[in-house]
Amino acid sequence: MLRRRPASLVIALLAVLSAAPAASADTQYGGSGLYKGKAVASPSITLTLRDDGTAAARVAFAYSCRRVANFSFVMRLTGRVQGSSFTVTGRTRTRGLGTIRVSLRGTATPADATGNARVRVPGCKGYTNPFVVRTESAPAGAPAAPAPGTLAQGFTSQSAAAFRMPVALRVAGNGRVYARWGAVLTCGRVKVPMVDVTPTRAIKPDGTFGGSETYTIRYRGYSERYRVTFRGQFLADGVKGTLRATMRARRNGRALVPCRTGAHTWTARAT
């Protein structure tokens, strides 16, 4: 059975992410990594490039190494912008594992940013995935059926410490769509991050899709049961939809404070 990262460390990490950003104009991009350049994958990414030459990112991913697991691990990265190029890096020491290191390197335009995300977790096989992130959009076109292979990246209406929560979708070769998105659960007075990978859903002729699912993540002496709803519609100029999630944790069989995201909207721009 896997051990869960201590709740105190989660709270401390969220406190770091809540630090106020420098006052400057910025451009924010949301999306995710791409496995083999095609499939939506880890990490989930929100990237901010500022006019003063600084850059910051919030990344979320899962790990399970040395019998220590966290399926919604969050890190903040910082760095610099030089022309259209940027580099952001971060590291954090985690009890039972050692130092986790993540970097994003790439180039940006006013509409999107691309590059490579490198993740290194002690005891796990490291990986480097290409990524695509895009600025916010407001799709309003006519309903449209997407082509297989269509990718879309964007944001939900939820934020954490000035970082909008990212969303990414892909239409598989069989015409079904799946998604990866981030959220923050409110558990009484505590905020807890989550990352959901929504399984494939059939797309109707009017471009709509979605549904609900229930799943449980188990650790040693602790479990989290999630109920997630994710719905959307493909339009001629993008994708839009709604989401919500609840989670009920149990420690040694005893139910803890229920957690909820509330209802949120999301939009993404397709390629």
C-alpha cells in the first residue's frame, strides 16, 4: 500500500503558491504535455510570461516512487523570458523521496507557447514531454464535429494564486474525446489541488459530449473517493463546457471533511 504525502506539506506548498505575484502586465497560457507529441499527458501547465522579463509556471503531475505516491502533485517554477524564448525551473524536496526537479523550455507567440517539459522524481523514471499551451479563448461559433487528432488547450474559470486552472483535450482516432484538467478542492478551511484525467466520451453530431464518473484512490490507511462531472461542446472556433468535482476522504475508516470544487466553466482553443 502506498504512503500519502503528509497533509502539512500540501498546505505548505499551497501557501507558497499563494504568494502575490509581481505587479506587471502578463500573458497566461494553459494546457499540458503531449506524449509522443500527440496524446494529452503530464504535466498540466499554466505558464505566465511577464513584460518585465520574468516568467512563472504552475505544473501538476502524478508520481508513485519508493512506495510514496501523490496523484496531484503541484510545483511552482520561475525563470526568465528572452525575446520569444523562455525557461522556467523549480525544485522541491519531498520527504521519503528527495528533490523533485521540473523545467519548461520553449518559445511563445501572443496566442500560444510550445516547448519541452522535463520532470525528474527520485526513484522514478524521468521523462521529457513536448507541450502546447494557449491563451484564453471565448468560442462562440456554430456547433461542429471535430476531426480525429484534434487537440485543444485552455483554461477553466477557477484560479489558484493568480494561476488559472488548465484544461487540455484530444479527439482520439476513434472519434471519442478525453481530457486532462486541474482544479482546487475546498475542504473546510483547506484548499487541496487535484488533477483529473477524464476517460474518452462519445461526441454527438451537435458536438456535445460528457458524463460523470466515480473512482477511489487508496493509500496506506487513507483513501479518497471522487465524483467528477465533465461536459462540453465542440464549436467551429473552439470548445467550451462545464465541470465539477467532489471528494470524500477517509482515514482509517473515518470520514473526513467533504471537499468540493463547485461548478466551473471552461474554454479551449482547438488546432
